Amino acid sequence: MASFSEILGKVKQSIREVSVEDTHARLDDNHQSPVLIDVRERDEYEQGFIPGAKWVPRGLLELKVEDLAPQREREVIIYCAGGTRSALAARSLGELGYQNVASMAGGFRAWKNGGFAFERPRVLSADQLKRYSRHIMLPEVGEVGQGKLLDARVLCIGAGGLGSPSSLYLAAAGVGTIGMIDDDLVDESNLQRQVLHNMERLGMPKVESARKTLQALNPDVKVNTHQVRLTSDNILEILAGYDLVVDGADNFPTRYLLNDAALKLGKPVVHASIFRFEGQITTFLPDQGPCYRCLYPDPPPPGMAPSCQEAGVLGVLPGIVGTLQANEALKLILGKGDTLSGRLLVFDALKTKFRILRLRKDPDCRVCSKEPESIELIDYEHFCSIAT
């Protein structure tokens, strides 16, 4: 009977091994970088990992490798602690049809001894592993992605029709810090669509009602409340504390002010609006696509855009559109998927129909064509508020 050492020797003769130096050089090649897979166990992974590596325990590699490396012709480099499990894994992937697989000789131990950079993952608690298990099993999220969500800071403008569903799903997803800004109080007419609130909270500030609801849903989430109206005096200070903005503003002055301030600070904005049976949503990414003023250079004259208070809105509509806003925000945090930058998604609730309109950046836009430091903030107080 052959010993394990003899079997391992034959395996290593049948596969390709690469040094840590060569692996480091290959990872720096932006055009042809390999898929790097860490096959160690959880306790080993928590001690540190190579930046950019995709982690899956050895026992699950064959089950999940097609999600990690869907292209069998692309180069794959596998590493473990010392090079044994990765060698066996490389042979297994070769048998699955992967054409360019290598094992990193010496494993993570050799990487650390070589003085190369490594990172330590955010360690999730047992409760978090259970709460976010359906996220963690997604290769596009995993524990690393869930850590990004827990570290993220999202500002929701408005705790009303759009802010309710968007903030609820962001909190449920584990976004670690959610800011809620709204200067209004809960009114009975809000409850037809603003699902953050209830009858027991009538007269309560909406941001406080939102805080109670979100933290009851997920105690991991820190909720910052801003019971103010955004103005040119406070918007830069408030936005500076967040990574991105989910815009559920109910009036044009706030939308234009937010657009200009977000461009000035380089903050992404997930914008949406609703009216009667129709909703619209897009994402504005600084320097990557059009801004709000590319679409609407100037606010409409007073009275030209009736409010939901005047024209009505189907209660379920902001739920649909606000949930799509949360989806956009999660993609931005995770760095996955295609955003709606440069596209306007229009939803017709009566026809249950979605349409996509292409949006173009205006090269002569009076705001986004400027350097950020030259953008001036303007208040448009003479325009009427739109209550949703």
C-alpha cells in the first residue's frame, strides 16, 4: 500500500505548482489576473487571507467552484496553509475540466513568511452567521460581502413612502449604519403607504418612529436620526458621514440641493420618485454618468408639478420602487451587478409594466461639468414641497 507521502508526491507531479512570488506577480497583472481560491477552514481563514482571494472550505470546493470560477479556461490558483490540500484540490479541479489550475507552493504560511500583504476578515458572530446565512451562501456576497454591508453607512432622505421600504430592506440586509432625515411628524394619512410607522406613533417624529422600527427589526443596525430639513447650511456636514444616499425626497428643492451637494462630495445617489400609479428610479454616480440636472436642468415653476397630496398615490407603489432603491444600494455597497447609472427605470403599476429609458450625460451641464470645488449650493425655498 502506498503511503500518503507517496500519493501526495504523485499528485504534485501531475499538477502545476507556482511560488508565492509568482502568485504575487500574477495578481498584480490587472489584465490577466487569476482567480485566487483559499481552501482553508474557517479558523485558519480568520487569521488572515490574501487580498482578493475567494474563500471556500476544501470540503465544499467542488460544489461551489462553478460560482467562484465559471470560466474553466481562466487561470485558477489555489492555496491552503502549507500546500497539501491545495495540491489535492488542483488535481480535483483538473478532473472537473478546469484547464489552467495551479497550487501555490508553501501555502499561506509561505506568503506571510515572504513578507507579502494580507488582510484579516471581519469575524461574524454566531448570531450574525445565522441571521445572514442566506446572504453568506451567495458567492456574490459571502462573509466578506456581509462584512461590507455591516461596515456601510447609508443616508435615507425621507422616512416616508420611499424611505420606508428602502430603509427596512437595508436594515434587514445588515447595513450597519442608516441615517434617516425627515423633519415631519407621523400623520394618519401616512399609514396607507409609509410602513415604518403605525397608529401608536401618530404625532411622533418620523425619524424616531423609523429608528424604533429598524432597530426592532435588526439590532445590528445603528440608526442616526436627523430631524431637520436639508439646506445649503447643513447638507455637506450631514452627507459627509455616509457612503451613499438613497433619495426619497418629496420636493424639488431638496432634490436639486442633494444633487449638487452629492457631486461636490463625490457621493452616489440612488434617486426615485412616485406619482399616482407611476414610479421612476435611477442611480447617479459622480464622474460616471448623468446627474439629476442633466435630466432636469431647472426646477419646475410653482404649481406645475402637483403633489401626491393633491393627486394621490397608490399605496403599494412606493413599496415597489423603494425596494428597488434598496437593491441598487446593496449592489453599490457590494460592488456587484449593473447599476441604473445612465438608465431610468419607469414602472407603471396599472399595467404592471417596466420600461428602461437611456439617459445621457450633458457635457454642458451647469453642475456636473464643473470641478467639484467650484459647485455652489443654492436653496430653492420658493418652490412648493411635495408631500408623499
